[in-house]
Amino acid sequence: MSVTAQMVKELRDKCGAGMMDCKRALAETDGNMEEAVKILRTKGMASADKKSARAANEGLVDAYIHGSGNLGVLVEINCETDFVARNEEFRAFAHDVAMHIAASAPEYVRREDVPEDVTAGEIEIYKAQARETGKPENVLEKIAEGKLNKFYSQIVLLEQPFVKDPDKTIDALRRELVAKVGENIEVRRFSRYVLGQDAV
């Protein structure tokens, strides 16, 4: 099947990849748009992984104030250049993350930020719960691991399902943007303020 310019444009609009990459992906999939998107997303994720080692010292601090002003969020998102920091998609991502933090109340940016004693305590609770239901000792570790991943998806920002699209995590959203802009992007830190409570 011949790949038309219209098909390439449609694919570019969907995933933001380069024109030649879109053309190759469509040729590889005989014009199947969904399969081409999958190929480009896979390649984009791989390139996002490579870029994660690069220093991200530019960026912005975004603020989100909810409703009547009783809930607010400040979030710092970093990238490699001020050119990307001024990019509309980067700014929209930062604002979406701030809004998500307001709605989902994460406690940590990444799982490595969760204190070891909190993690160890959770594992002990999960093992004890599994033991209570009569599960054999040799599967307790596996069960605890599964429950710990669920726990992380509730309290760790990058692992939470995005409020506007629960099929994607915040980290998947970040990696998609990395693939589009070609730079490393990091969520550095955040503070969530609720009127009358200490900031998180």
C-alpha cells in the first residue's frame, strides 16, 4: 500500500513524531494507523529512556489554585533548554501535572523517595494479611510485592494514573513528551497546600 502525505500528517498529529519516522512506520505496517502509532510510541519510549541520563537544569515552576482558593499546588518541572521550557506543550504538561497533584494528592515524586521504613512496614502488613488468609509462606513475598506496587500507584506521583486519562500514568505522559521534544524532562518536586493544613 502506498503511504500518502495525508496519512503521514495524520500520524504526526497523533503522536508528534518526525515526518520520516511516521512515513517509515506507516510503510512498515502497510498503512495501519494504530500499528504505526504503537511502533512510534515504542521507539519514543526507548529514546526517552536514553535521554533520562542527561542533565535537566532549565524548566519552570507552575502553580494551580483550585476553585475558591482553598487548595493550591506548586510543581517544578525541569528540561534541558530554555527553548523547551517556553514550549506550549511543556507548559501544558506542567500545568496538567500541577492540576493532577491537586486532585490526586500524591506524597512522593518517585518510589525511590518513599522512606525505607514506610516500605518495610507496608511489606510486613501485606505479609501478615496474606498469612491470615492461609497463604503458604513461599508465596507471601510475591503477594506483598504486588500489593506494594498498588500502594506506590496511590502515593507516588509518577506512578499514579493521570486524572484526565487514567489509562496513562504521569510517567507515561512525561515519557511521551520526552519523545516529542527530544529532551530529558523531570518532575523535580512539588508542594500541595490545603487551607488550614501543613503543606505536603
